Amino acid sequence: FDRIKVDGSFIQLTGSNQRADAIFKAVVGLGAALSVPVLAEGVETDAQLDFAKASGCEEIQGFNFGRPISETLLSRIHEEFDGAPTLQRFKAWQHRNMVHDLTAPRQDDAPLKLSSL
């Protein structure tokens, strides 16, 4: 396997459920011990992102970063930014351009590496 995925239900409970926090941190520790990246699914708030970062999680997915987009829109973004933009620049661009391209065929839901933020 190439990564360990942590179900979004653990992220949704961060800060309010000590067991969920402990399990999440243990899975991240297991990934580190095996040299396998850990992907946190369902990150929807800045607090959840902060928790994942503080726990050592390397990859995230979730609506806090945007909904899945079409391959066409992804190409447009890469052209405009000459590569992958930072999260903050992408959100500003998305807001400026009112981009809501959710009905087009979707690009694979690739995780966002926290090192790129």
C-alpha cells in the first residue's frame, strides 16, 4: 500500500473526543514508523487542519480546500499559476473568478500535501 487513509469521522471528532484524537495520532505514528504517508480525509475546518498538522499528518483531503474539480479547470489553474498554487492563493482566485465547476467530469480526488501550504 502507498498510504494510510484515516476516515473523516476521526477528524470530525477532533478536540471533542479524546479517544478519536488518540487513535488519529496513533495512526499517524504508525505511518511514520512504516515510512508511509498518512492521509486525513474529511478536513473541513481550520481547526481540523491545525490538528492534522500538529499530529504530523502529511496529506489531507476535504471541503476546507475545495470540492472536486474538472480536469479542464485543473489545467486552467495550473496555467494561470504556472504550477500548483498555494491554498491561500487558490482560494482567492476561486473567489475572484466565482468558480463553481462541480458538474463537469471530476479529476481524481488527489490529496493535498501539507508541505505545499
